[in-house]
Amino acid sequence: MQTFRVTYAISTNPNPGPNEAFESRTDISHLELVIPAIGAGQAKTIVENLFGGPRRCYVKCVYPA
């Protein structure tokens, strides 16, 4: 298993609809988490699911740590 550094932002809208734009603030964007995963896709999915799914959490980049 590899370790990945994931950069993400969390939405300020608690219940975003499918047609709403992603909203965030500077204090909850550019966050980083180091995740052990099999691949970059799995690391992205883990972080999104930790914070409520892809509508609530926007993963900006994933790279090996």
C-alpha cells in the first residue's frame, strides 16, 4: 500500500444540490491529508467520503507522499 498526499476543499453549503456551484472559504480550502491507499483514485474516494461525498468535498490533487 502506498501513501498519498491529498489536497482538498470542503463546501460551505451543507446540502448542495446537483446544479449548485461549489462554495468554499479560504480557511477550509487548500487542506491536506496523508492517506494510505492502493492507488490515487482510492485515496481521492476515501477523502471525499470522509467529508460527505464529492458534492461536499472537492479533491484538488492527489500525489505520492
